[in-house]
Amino acid sequence: MKLKKFAAGVGLAATVLLGASMPASAGVTFFFPETTFEDDNNDWHFDTNGNGKIDIGERLVSVFELTKTANPFGAGSANIAPEELTGIIDAVVVAKIPGFVPGTFLFLFAPNATSPYVDGASGEIARTWLDATPDLDIPGQNCVSLADCVAKGSDGSVYMSGGFTGDNDEIFAFVGTDDPAVVAAAGAGIDMTAATFAFSMIVNNTGMDFGQVACSPNSLVPVAGDCNPFNGGTGDGLADIAGGGSIKGGAGLGNGAFGRSDFDFNVAPIPEPGSLALVGLALAGLGALGRRAKKA
């Protein structure tokens, strides 16, 4: 019986340390020690030179809806509701490198300093808004154009943003075709690119403090370490926001987007003092149970 109590104490401490959660607002739940945000995106390409390809200097814009948060270390997830958390990505291609597979390229992106959607001049690439009156449904495709999607995706209060501020691990890249028409013709469930990103947090209106998360291994870095292999190996493998995913086929989209992307990401919220006190109580209880088990 005492051994069972000891085991129960171990389970309690593990639950507190790895499975605890806290609502930061009415709609967004954070899990400790890391939280995964899961999203659905629509993607647009600004074809500046008119050749139908994705080239250096051109923009990719995504409007996304974050539908739920989850515990990346085990069971546990929470829908983002009744509020709506949406966002916009606006980035410029700064490098286009032929890939190992013919017809594929490695694309590297930087902030768009003249973006009308995010503060690219300050390094932002992605910005999110928390809206008490939900009106965007990316999975259900209820926006009919980029302008309509942007209007519905940016009509709340700025919640959090990420981008480049000078950390050597920062990166936003994908590997895939340079022909948006190929992506647009593919089915919604077909992965057309592999993407990775590591951002610094620029705006934080979440009510939470954050640590850093490991941003490798990822689709470009197969082993843990520097997250940006193009900066001379000077990163430490950590970032405020780290994630990845893919751009999937855009068949059936009727709003001008060429693809659907799924760019999930992780952050590391720091528990508030009350939560830390709960952890301390759990560990103290674990120690007491351990001492009682030894006496037995």
C-alpha cells in the first residue's frame, strides 16, 4: 500500500511538472513546460516579375487560424475558444538555392520591411490577433480573397508576434517547387514543401513569460544544434518560437491562395508563482512519501 502511495506521488509530481496547464485568457490554454500551437493557413504568392515562379525579392503571405494548443510531451489539448486566435505571415525571399531533387529549391526568407500587415521594419514575420468575436474560418474557407482573409484575421487585439531580431538561430525556410501552379493543382492533403522556422518573440501580450525551446532537429538540421546552417554554425540551438510544417496542395481554394500550409510551433511558458508553488508542494509531498516508503 505504501509503495502504491509512493507511485501515486511520483505520478502527481510528473503530472504537475509535465502536464500542468493554465488559461492565459478565456480562449487560450498554455501547457508546461512547452505548448504547441496548431494552425491552418492559406498562402498567397506575389509574382513581381510575372514569370509564374517564386523568385528572390518576392513575397509569400499567409493568413492563418490557430485552432488549438496541445502538450507536446503527452496527452492534453485545448481548443482555442470562445475567442479566436488568428494571424498573418509576410516574408520576402532572400535566397533561392537548387535542391538535391531536380525541380526543387531551398528558399530562405527575411522580414518584409514594407509589409502592410505586420511590423516588418522591426523584424516581424508573423503576428497574431486575439478576437472576442470570431469571424474567420480557414478550415471552412469562409474568406473569399486575400483582402477578406486579412480583414477577418487581423480584427482583434495584437496577441503575440515573432520574427528576426539578430539571434543567430533565427531562420524561416522551406524546400520545394518554385512553381505555385503545381502546388495549386495538388490535393489538400498532399505535402508539397518541407518548412522550418525559428523566431524571436517581438510582441508578447499573452500575460505569460517565456523561456526558449529547442529549434533543432528540424527539416534542415537533422541533429540537435545550430538551427540555421547558413550562419556559420554560431547558434545555440534555442529560440523563443520554433516550429515547422509543410505547404499542402491548394486544389479547391477559391480565394486566390495557391496552397494550404500547416505550420505548428512550440513556445516555453514559465509558470506563474502560484503554479510554481503547486510544483513545490507536489515535490515536497513526493519527498515525504519517499521517506515513509524507506522507513517501511
